[in-house]
Amino acid sequence: MGPTDGKGVVETVEAAPAKINLALHVTGQRDDGYHLLDMLVTFTEAGDVVRIRGAAEDSFSISGRFASELLQSDASNNLVLKARDLLRGHVQKSGLTPTPVAIHLEKNLPVASGIGGGSADAAAALRGLIRHWQLHIDDKTLNDMALILGADVPMCLASQPLIAQGIGEEITLLPQFPQLSLVLVNPLKGVSTPHIFRLLEDKQNAPLPAPLLDQGQSWLSMMDALRNDLQPPAVKLLPEIGDMLAMLHSQGADVARMSGSGATCFGIFSDWEKAKAAAASLREQKPGWYVQETRTIAGRAS
């Protein structure tokens, strides 16, 4: 449970951090069509917010800069509601009936932008509802439910630095991973993930370097050996991705790369002041784009 909403109603608040693929290596493809991936993933302080309150009946509302895109779509397909219904169904099998909830999603992240917005929202809904309903669910059961919702949801459930392999379900946490200062940029134009994968010329690429798991604070020295294999075909589809990468480099980013299947790109800066200055400059140059300075969530011991 959380604090009250100002009207005496207890509110459970759960952050839905943006998911950043620092590296995404496509290493193969399964017979069922799913691609095998090696990903170095981190999460940011910037993200959506899920708020949950007890109510007489279930309801769902959305606000925030990017709410309009979700409001125009069928709400029943929203992963937050699918997470609610999946969790409720699991609890009902044990003979319990979770109470109705009013769920509000504050949509601060661009939709379908390669930073895990929908998956992060679903994971936040699971975490928040478990707290709100005061449930006790073992990790394996919870991760199985998360995977049903989507390949990215288990890693968003963790929301801390990790390596994800397979289709994303094989997760290794990185408790020693440092906090980074980032700038996120998105031109608010979509790219088709299936189209990008179709344009990918080689689906049998080198995995993440084996020593990566042991790098700790020295991981940055390995960034040149890491890639996003989806970046070249994405640039062909949306040239603005190349523009964003060039602009981040021109602002002093030590590393600039596309996240996931795009179109969001990130720049890693040596300190927070440089990240803030770069974001301010980019916002002035591209006022219609999404530009956000943020810090990543540092690794933590379990």
C-alpha cells in the first residue's frame, strides 16, 4: 500500500522505468520465428507511472504527454489490463477474489519507441497489484506470468541492470553495474519492428563478449565491442535515427546508440551536468522531438 491521494483513499504507486538496450546482438532464430538475442539492458529514472486505488468496480484511465496515442486505441488490448486480469485469474484459482481496482497510467514515454514502455507498464502493474492486494507469489510463478504478457516483461519486472538472452527470458542480474547519465532522443516517428528484422541481413551474429559478466565498473571499456544489430536496418527505414546519433555525438556523448528496435536513441555522458546541457541544446534544436535527460538505476545486490 502507499500514501493517500489527498482524499483519504490509499494509493499504490509503482514506477515503470524506461528500458534501454545498451547492446542488442541477434545471435540466431528459432524454428517458431522468434529471434535469439543477447542484450545488455539497463533502466532509467525516467518512465511511466502506474497508480492503483481500491474502487467499487474496475476502471482504467490514462494521462500524460503520450496518453492520446493510447486513448485512440482499444483499451482492452493495453498490457496493464492484461496484467491485471492475468494476476487476478491466478489468484482466483486459489479460491480468493481480489477486490476491484481503479488503475491510472501516467504515460510519459513515447509509444512503440524501443524503450519498453508497454512492457514496463505491465511489469509495474504486476508489482503494484501484488502490493495493493497484499499477495505472496513466488518468483518463478511471477516470471512465468510476465513472460505470458511479453518477452520483455520479465526483464522489466526486475528493472535493474541485467543481461537477457534467449528471447529475453534468460536473465542474469548485474549487481555491480554503475549508474549512468543518459540523454534519450526520439523524433516521434515510428519504425516497424517486423520490417527491421526482415531487413536484417545476418541473423547469426557474435554474442556478447563472455567477460562482460565480470566487468563491473570497467564495462565502458567494452562498449566498442558491443552493438545493436537492429540499428543499421532501422537507419535505412528512418534516416532520422542516423541524425539523432550524430547530434548526440556532437553534444559530447561518449557513446551513442539506438535502443531496441528504435526509434529512441541514447547518449551516454561522462557526468550529469553534461547530460543536462546536451538535452537542453537538443530540445532547442528539435522542440518537436522527445528529449529527456535521465540517470540509470544502478545495480543492487539481491
